[in-house]
Amino acid sequence: MAFIALGINHKTASVEVRERVAFTPEQLVEALQQLCRLTPSREAAILSTCNRSELYLEQDQLSIDEVLQWLADYHRLSLDELRACAYVHSDNDAVRHMMRVACGLDSMVLGEPQILGQLKSAYAVAREAGTVGPLLGRLFQATFSTAKTVRTDTAIGENPVSVAFAAVSLAKQIFTDLHRSQALLIGAGETISLVARHLHDQGIKRIVVANRTLERASQLAEQFGAHAVLLSDIPEVLAHSDIVISSTASQLPILGKGAVESALKKRKHKPIFMVDIAVPRDIESQVGELDDVYLYTVDDLHEVIEENLKSRQGAAQAAEELIAAGTEEFMQRLRELAAVDVLKAYRQQAERLRDEELAKAQRLLANGASAEEVMAQLARGLTNKLLHAPSVRMKKLTAEGRLDALGLAQELFALDEGAPSDKGLQ
């Protein structure tokens, strides 16, 4: 039996290669079933995100080449191209890697929480495909349990380490109930898209997206039930906005001190929280001089992010220790399960020998033999049969030079515990 974690990620492969190795949701069930059919993998799951594509496998024996060949063929890559950026972990290392992924320790953003949900989805799809059995299933459950412990017992995911998330986190500090707030987002690029997603996840009900082109603003607004306007409409919506976050490519400021002053008068000096993520800046620096305005720049956010990243790195060490413990606990349980199968077979064999000797004793009693004689013969017969196979095998092994078998047998049968003490020999 071997566990394998095989794949590529943002550390080993360019985005161009990651795009080619990615699995779409529609491909996953068929790909999993094909993977188990065409390779030695008895159980399989696939995790595919923008930053990684990984296969989690259980095999009778460690067999990597056929899996790599399948992955290369499936995505129409050359095997050499895939080998150049792929990594492989087996057994303990595979278990540890999977747990590190689930805890966000292998992510581009240290400690990011989304990966755990993506891993749970990968498990659900593999169950749907029928490619998760008892062993891989136990590994997933152990992984989820360890990730929960890490999230509960460390600060690995508590502090924001992205500009978008830091901006929204600061907004929450000023407006404790975002449900009642309105946010004005200026721009429609990737950063503002992430800000919109974080605000939406925090339950904010009213979002306005202002952009140079209404079409792009509408595309973004549609995803989050927001309202789209042009940049020229900002003065009309500014007075109703509690949160303003801006990130455009404009070379000139979009919001000036005068426009904000007018909005504050209409708001009766109700405060506005502003974050200017753009470089060059979208909001004139003089806006920060106004009462009732909390203005942060991208530099302010980077200071927050750096401090939070240090905090996460400290928590990461504690997380690694929990993962090491989780890995060892899982592997120990797995070894115990392996012993269960052997013990079950040994018990069945012993019970068969017992039944044979018992049947023989019952026949002797029926034929008139004395109970004392029958019991003595039953004891001798059962002892001889139980010891026969181990005795033959032990002699054979020691004859072949396997002297370690003697020590194992002594430990297995607890012979040291039954040996007479030195005191008893005196």
C-alpha cells in the first residue's frame, strides 16, 4: 500500500503550464474514473485550482511513471515537459503534504482559507465518481480534522495578507455592521473585483461600481447584485457612500477635496472610510485632511499586510507541529488497521483448529472415553496445532539467516515477560 501526492503548483510551474494541466469541473468525474482504470491507482482524488493541480492516490505499490504518463497524455503534454515541473510525495510525506495544503501552508498567500473548501469539493467529487475508498477516505477525514485544529489553535488565518482583504478588514473596524453600509468601488479591475467579493462575503447589501466604461462596470456589478455608474456619476453617489475604495489606472486624481467636502455636507458629517489602492493615487492627498474622512493609501495597507504576514509566519511554525502530529497519528492508525486484518485471519485459523479438536473430543466422549483423558488429549492436540505452523516457519527463517525472526517471535509471544527472574534461579 502506498499513498501518493503528485502534481504541479505556482512554485514549480508557470501560469501557462498550470492552465494546460488544469481540470474543468465537467472533466473531473470522467478523469478520475479513467485514472483508476488506466493506472495502478486503486483510489484517487483530484484537486484543481488556479494555483495547483494535484492527484491524491492510493496504490498497492509505489508506481509513479504510469500516473505521470496518464497525466501528460490526458492534457496533451510531453512527458519531459511535465516531469520538469511535477513533484511527487509518497506515504508519510504525501500525508503531510496534503495536510499542509489544507491548512494553507503551501498556498501563494500563507494561511488562505479557500483551499480547504476546494479540497472538500475535490473529496465530494471523488466520492461521486466512486474513486474514494476506505483508505483515501480516512486520509481526507484526518486531513480535515487536522486543518480544523490548526484553524482553531493557531492564528494562521486571522489577519489579512492581501490588499483587497486588508481594505475590507479595515472597513469592518470602522463600520461594525457592514449590512447597513453602502460601498462605492471606483474601477473594475482585478483588485476591485476581489474587494467586491470580500464585501459581498461580509454581507454588505449596497455596492456601487463606478468605471470609465459602463459596460465593464456592469459586468462586475452583475456578479454581486451591485449598481453600475460612470466616473462622472461619482458626485451623485458619493454622499450616500460610507465606504469608498478606488483602484484605477488613471494618471490623474479622480476624487478631489472639493467633491468630498460637498458630499460630507450632504451627509451631515457622517464619516466616510476611503482606501486608495491606486498608484498613481486616485484620491487627492488633501482629502485626508478633512474631518470625518478616514483615508488610507496602498502604503498604509502594505504596513498592515507586512505586520500580519509576520504574525502568520509565527503561527505557521505552530501549524507545522500540529501537522506533524496529525501525520504521525494517521499513519499509526493505518498501521493498526493493517494489524487488524492479520489478527482477524490468525483468529479465524485458531478457531478452526479449536473446532476440529473439539469435534474430535466430542467423538471420543461419545465412544465412552473418560472425560479426564479426553480433556488432556484436547489440550495436547490444540497446543500442538497452534504451535506447528509458527515453529516450522521460525526454523525455516533462522535456517535462512533471518535471526531477527527470533527476536520478533520473543517480543510477539511476550516470552520475556514469562521468563523466570534471576531471583527464582538462585
